[in-house]
Amino acid sequence: MSRARSRLVSLASLSLWLAACAKLVGITDTPVTNYGESPDASVGAAGGGSGGSPTEVTVSPRGAGGNNGSGGSAGAPSVGGSGGTGEVVPTPVLDAGAVPVPDAAEPPCSDQATRCGAAGREVCSAGVWQASSCPLNQPTCEAEGQCVVRGPTMVDVGSAFFIDATEVTVGQYKAFLDAKGGDVSGQSAVCSWNQSYYEGPVVMDPSEYPMTSVDWCDAAAYCSWAGKHLCGHIGGGPIARVDIFEANLSQWFVACGGGGFHPNDNPVCNSSQGFNSIAPVASYPGCEGYPPGLFDMEGNVREWIDACEGSSGASDVCYVLGGSTLDQKSYCDEVGEDVQDPWLRSTRTGYDGFRCCAG
């Protein structure tokens, strides 16, 4: 009898010891520690009173905070709180052996389908999209992968590069302005100062006239949007002032005269010392450049090229070629430069336009 009583005392002491340990680690009133009480008893969260219907208690890790009821407080073990339903939502446990499911791979494409990707035109081959550049005379990818030319059609210059058949027109430039919608981002660092692509007269010339009153940066931005560039060095990049009349180096100069200074049978083109006004593009059929179908390289309006001194920005000296209607005569080797009043990257006049090259 004394041995049985001793066992009962020992069990009671053990239970009290377990309850004390449980309270030290933040576990209260569970079926294990609540010695002598039914497991069905309703228990409240720390910081909240008892409440809710009897339920099986699930203990959350410390720091999880209460899931149900307003009584639970962050950082305390979570069981049913005051005002709650008594339902306990178990804390999710991540499966250490779970493998993340990757995003589904892009489905195979239809052979010979085309699209415009981030890096340009792509064509489907054997179910896989592959880069497929547009031709130089149709350098822009649009819609479902169609190659188009924005702005003037282009003329092949000895298979070395292409050049716009005419100066960029007012109508073509308006399409650029509409497409950009006032967005002037993406310009080169030397044009970071340029906050508008047009600051000329409120009323522009008719659509078929050459676009004027644009600065070097405006012209460069248009050419870039069209998938082209301002005419510069054969093979790419800007051309130095000393090389702009070198036929083996200068895109604009070789296209104008093939290395000569005056390649056409019309000695005047649209150059009249200002007696004539600027004319719609290609209005002088005899005034063609070295390749057939290339108009107004001489006269009408001067043209920006990719030739500037320095790279500081708006104040860099840049060059225009070809002369304008203000000249008595215009030649391929005519360059706009004035020591006293040079053309700057930021210059805009009603007699300066541009055309683009590709390649």
C-alpha cells in the first residue's frame, strides 16, 4: 500500500514538473500538461480570454502570433482566441523535400511563323524562335514580324549601304511624333538635354515638303526610330569633318556624287539665292544623286549628317551638307559651316532637314 501511494506521489510530482517545464517554453494547458483535466477543455490564446467551442488544440511555433480571434498577440503561441470560433488553423509546414515546379516552357512555334522580339525580328525554325534580321531597305519589324520601311523608300548605294530616296517629309515626321507621344527617352548621352522633338512653327508645311526646324538630335532620334541612322562613315559610326568629302569613307558624299561634286544635268536643282521657296521632295526630276532615284541631295534644304566636333552636348559643332534654296548653286561638296556662327547640335532653322542611311 505504501509503495502504491509512493508511485502516485511520484507521478503527481512528475506531472507538476512537466507542467512547469511547459510553461517555461511557452506551452500552456495542453492535454499533456493539463494533468487531471479533460483534453476537451476550451483554451484561450495568450493575451486573450477563453472562448470558442471545444476543439483539439494545435500549438503554433513561438513568434507566429494568433490566427483566430482578437485575443491572440503577435509573438505568443496561437490557439483559439477570445471572440473566435474556437477553430484553430494549423501553421503551414514546408516540405523540406519539395521541389519547385518551374514555369511552363514556351510552346513550340509553327514553322516559318514570324514575330517581333525584344532584339528584333524572329522566325520559327523547327519549333524554335530564332533571330532573323530585316533587310537594310526594310529595317523595321512591325506587327506580326513584317519588315517595313518607315519614312522614305531607300536606294541601294553600290551594295554598301542604303540611303533615303528623299529628305524626310513633314508627313513622315508627324508619324514619328505621333508614335513617340512626347516620349524623348532613349536618346544618346549627347542629346540628354533634348526635351522635345519639335519646337518649330505651330503650323507645319504640307505633308510632302521636307521636314525642317529640327536639330541634330531630333534627326538622329527619327532615324533611330525608323531602324536607320544619320548618314556617317561607310561601315558605321560618325564621320570626322576631315573625311566628309572622301568617297571611300563618307556615306552622304558618295551617294550624292559617287565621288564627284555635281553628278546631274541640272546645274541649279532648287538653288536660287532664295528666289524660290522650299519645294516638295523630288520636285526636280533632273536633280538626282549618283544612284538613280535619289533626289534633292543638292539644294532644297541642307541635311544633317553624323559629323560633330566634340561630345559634350547641345553646344557641339555639327555639319549640314548639300546646300539649300538659299544658295545660288548647290554642290555635293557644299558644307554648312561658319566660324562666327556655326551649326550646333541644338541649331534649328527653316532650311535644315535630313535623310537617313542604313548599313
